[in-house]
Amino acid sequence: MTTSRTLAATTHKPAPIDATAAQPISLEKSASGVSLYRIKQVLARIPVSRSSWFAGIKLGRYPRGYSISPRTTVWRSDEIDGVISSLNRAVDTFCSTS
């Protein structure tokens, strides 16, 4: 006779987040120097809230990420650099017209 285990007995707590894990993940040390950023690294470079970031993705303002697992999405560093450049150009244009 088989016994069934309860869900509580089969689940486990996720490992604590290590502060050193916040470094960008390199893409096999490619010659282009592109890195992959998780959402925390993206939001550290672009000062918007998490919900604003995802709303901006839906509007096409920010790039869509790349899903590398069911619960992990990453963004290419060159795409994030492009967003930062376009935001800087927009600020420069706004400030020069004032």
C-alpha cells in the first residue's frame, strides 16, 4: 500500500539570498562583454519601481527580458545601457528646451 506525503512535508524553504549573488552573470566571457542582469540589478541601474518597470515593458518603453527558467528572467546589459542612454537623451532634450 502506498502512502501519500502531504504538501507540507515535501516543500522546503528557499535558500536565503546571498548579497554577492547580486553581481551580473557573464555570458561565457564573450568578446562583446555582454552580461545578464536579474531584476534587482536592472532596478539598481534604472530608478523605477518594479511595477513601473513591468508596466513599461507592456507599453514597449523597456525591453522584454529573456526567460532562462520558469521563475528567472534576465536582461542583456547592452539593452539596459540603451535604455539608460535614451533616458539621458530625453532628459537632455527636456532640459535644453526649458
